[in-house]
Amino acid sequence: MISRMCYRILAVVTFLALLLSCAAGRPQFPTMSPEDLAKIKTVTSATVNLSGEFIAYTVSAQRPAAEEPGASFSELHVLNTQSKSSRPFVAGKVRVSSPLWSPDGSTIAFLMKRGERIQVWAIPAAGGEARQLTNADEPVLAFRWHPDGRHIAYVAQQPKTNREKTLDTRGYNFVFYEESLRDRNLYLADVSQDSMASPRQLTQEYSVWAFEFSPDGRMIAFAASDDPLVDQSYMFRKIYLLELPSGSIRQLVTPPGKLGNFSFSPQGTHLAFVGARNWNDHAVSQVYTLPLAAGSTLFNASPENHPGHITWVGWEDAETVIYRSADGVSTSLRSARLGRRENVILLTSLETGVVFEAPLQSVKGDIVALIGQSAQVPGDLFLVNGKNALDRATILNPWLAQRTLGTQSLVKYKARDGREIEGLLIHPVGEEPAKRYPLLVVVHGGPESHYSDGWLSSYSEPGQVFAGNGYMVFYPNYRASTGYGVSFAAEGFGDPAGKEFDDIADGIEFLTSQGSADRERVGLGGGSYGGFASAWFATYYTKYVRAVAMFVGISDLVSKQSTTDIPEEELAVHAGKPLEQSWEFSLKRSPVYWAHQSTTATLICGGADDTRVHPSQSLELYRRMKINKHPAVRLVQYPGEQHGNARQPARIDLLYRTIEWYDWYVRDAKPLNGPMPRLDISDRYGLDLP
């Protein structure tokens, strides 16, 4: 592996080169602008062919401002791993997802909407025109090639009956809340012919969320719940084994809580899967193996007291599993022999400098490539060069080399009870030792999530844009975050806004006491659970921050439990007690309870159609503040958006509105009781307006 010393030497050489270039009078590159952030491209999914010679991958980019409103475009590209040359296969104003090579490597199948609904399409490996493989009555949600290469299995909702369709067209399309949903069925289609044959339905009275073929194609393992509710997909999935061609189904295992991916061993004798350690574990964290013979015992192959979270599993060979682990702000790839918990580290971002996702493997089990990122790279393909190191295979954003970015560093500090907490800090561009800078704190959602030492800037968290504008930007991995082991994550169980948010307050105290961050100019923001933190610091911890930007956030734990689409998950892995046993506690851990004491400028934004954190959460906080005569609170709702903005108009508005809010109240320290930032920011949208 490449040593850390090599990276230190490289960093010093790079720094000296930068000094020499400045001394030579070369112009300094501009910092990152919001317009730059909106044009970033990233690799979002990838698949490797039989031999490992070619990789099909999708490239995502936000739609231009003037384009028809919609989610990001996503193109299909193919990379030759030998020459590292790449070319587009399906490009332009398209949305391609989930590419998969056919077993013989002759075809790439993928999901795309062209017409009324999303279907499976395919394009020859040599290029050419894509052809439609399925003609499902409902959008295809997921698919897999059968190992024979002549069939495809896919998941789609149960079609509406003709009677239901007629009622819809006549205006009798009433919504029976949580009862109008239809099961997600598994189908098998023959795609070897030019004409699309009618598919064979493989399941009924299940809701299938994921599935995999056995290597010989005689079995399908699928994860399903009894009902098609989102809550069921989070907490109540079981793994079943379907025998082909008989169609018989037997339950294989009930995971002890949340479930991640699963994979057959090369001989089809075992199944490995990632799951929670127990019912109250709020994220997948363990790797399990199970022999498929009846009566076999489930084995937890995770390292004892593993100080991280295992997020993906595959197979190196018939006797060895490989898995990805999130280890604090780093990632690792490890292997373990069947029946053993001891592991070998194959790859780690501490050595490569690249935080990576699940590996791309050839049929032989060789690790060919990874989707990775770093503090300077938003998301590219990296090839494993056989020496426990990575070679960058794509450069999707070459123009970033002509931008001056803020440096990124690991921060460690002690919380008030002595617990060590980590976070990441983006330093202001051109930082001067004696100068004090405004500080922005960005809080991740979940809380079953964490920040890795990779690219940290997005439309809702534009860290590098802020660094270019003279801010320090802090990303804390507070207690309840993943990546630090189950015990660390469980410290938030039954204690919302407790140690979790105390850790964030202690991080602010630490950074402001170090001398670089200005204690009088601090802002904080985040989405979802990060929005909960934003509301908490706008009310209970109002003394710490001048302004917050709350996005799709929680303000009332009492009403939140009654309006979210995942109430069972909320109870099992977060609250721990039903409301009947925690009314007063839940109320006092709600920002609305403390809204009357706020002295923090509060921007509240969110989707008008959010089912995860209902829009009423935003309205409640806004109303409690307004009725208490708060002079600087604003509520912005985005029509058609749900739990996070998918379309470019709402993304663009949130980006610029958040920037102007922080600049006004944090950087420029405008008074709370003075004029608020302008309401109409349409001149920033990039549109040709009258």
C-alpha cells in the first residue's frame, strides 16, 4: 500500500509548487462559485463486464436552470479499463440508471423512461441503438439478468384493474391512506426474442424490495415485506428463497432489524448479507453468512466490537467474503474466511486518499474498480492496480483544477463528558493565522449517517462555496452517527437532541476557543435530522448561533411521530418508547417548546409534499416564532418536492437563498431586528427574465 509518508511528501511538494507559481506572478485561480457547484458531474453507478475489460457507468449532472424542471440528467458511458478511454453510449437529455452487463458481456441493460413509464432497455456492447426489453404495465423498479442471458427478472407494482382505471378517469380516484398502495411483484421475462413476450409473475401477496439470482439461475433470493409501506421496507423485510422452475418459496431468514444488500456465494451454497446487529440498531452494521441447507445456523462474521459500520458484502471466492466498512471518516475493504470473524484489510482510504463505495468485481471475484471521491474529487471511477492502490480512470470535472479550493482537515475534540468526537473542517481559502473567520456548522441527517473525508459540497451543503467566501465550514460526526461502531451510534437511542446536539455545541466551543473561528459570527444548518439540529440551535441553543438554515427539518417530536411515513422505524431505532410513555419528554426535546426564547435568524425551507418529515413541522416552528414576535424568520416551501429537492428550480433557490441568509446575518452580522435579506432572488437563478 502507499504509505502515509508518501502522501505527506506529495502534499509538501504540491504546496511548494503552489508557492513558486505565486512567486512567479501567475494569476491565482478563482474560488468555487454557486454556478460551478451546479455544473459538477459525478459517477453514480457502475457495472463491470465478464472479463473486467469494460465498465459501464452513469454520469449524473444537474439540469441547467432554463431547462424544463426535472431531476438531474444521467448518461450511460463505457470505459475500457486497459486504455482508460471512455465514450458515451446513451447521452443527452436522458435519465439512465442501474446499468448491468449481460452474462456474456454482449449487451448493457439499464432502466430508462422513454414514453409513458420506466422500462428495461438494452444496447449492444459495440454501440448502436437501444431497444426496449420489457413492456411492464407499471414502471420497472429494479431488474437482474438471469445467468442464461435470455431472461430478465424485474420488480414492478401490481397493475391496476380495468375497473380501477375507469374509476380514475371518471374522477373517482380517491386516496385511501396507506391502503391504496399495491404490492411490488417479481416477474420473469424472456428477452431473447425481438418481440416482447408476456412476463411470468413469480410472486404475489409480497412486496419485493430487492432480489438476486443464484449463480446457476435455479434460485432467486428476494427481500420482501407483507405490505408495500416504506416503513415495512425499513424494518420488516425478510429474505425468501424462490426455486425455479417450480415456483416454490420458503422463508430463509428474518434479519434482526434493518437489512442491506445480500449475495450468493460463487457455488450458490451460502448467502451473505449486511444487516443490523439487533432490532434497535438504527443502521446496517454487521455482515452475516448463512448456509442454504435447511436447518442451518446464521453466523455473524463481523469483527468483535467493530469500531465502524459494515455497509456492503460480496464474495472473493467460495470460502471468502469481502465487505466494505465505514471507519470514521475513512473507508476500508476487508475479507474474512467463512466461519471466522478475523479479517484482512485489502484496501483503505487512509492509504489511497480516496473514500470509496462498494467495489466492482469481475465474475472471477477480482476487484476491478471503485466509485470514489476525495476532498478535491466529487465522484469518479478508480481502477484497482493490483498493488493495493488506485488509479483514477475518469476526470469528469477537469475544470476543477482551475479552482482554488479550501483545504480539508480532520478535527478531534473532547465533548463535555470526555467522549472524543471527530469532524471535518474546510478551511477558508487564503486562511491567515492571525485572522478570525465566520464559522458555519453543517449537520448531517439521519442521524444514521456520517461525513467521510471526501467531497463535502452539494446544493444544500455548499461547503467549498462558503470556503471561497471566507468561511470556516465544520462537519461534525456527533454521537448517533454511523462509522464509529454500534455503541457510539446507540448513544442517541431514546435521547433525541441530548448528547447528539451537545456534541455539536461543544464542537463550536472548541473551534471558537482555538482562535480562528469568530465566536460572534456562527451559523448552522442541515437537512432532515440536521434540520432538527438547526431548529434546536435556533431555539434551545440559540446563544451559540446568529443564524440557521433549516431544511426538511423536525421541530415537534410529538406531531412528527404521528405524521411521518416511518413511525415503526422511529419507535424501534430512535424513540424507544411510544408517545403514551414519553409525552412530556418528547415535548421538551422539541424546538417548538423553546421557540419563544430564540434570538437566532431562522430560515426554514422544505418540500411541500414531504412524507418523511411532514411540511407541518416547518409550519409549526414558523408559527411559534412569529406568534412570539420573532423579527427574522422566513418559511419557504417548494411545490412538488419531497424529502430533499430533486428538481433544479428548488435546488437553485435553496442554494442561493441559504448563501444570502448566512452572508447577511453571519458574515456581515446584520442585526436581528433590522431588515431581512431580500425575498426575491430570481436574478440569481440564471434565467432570461423580463
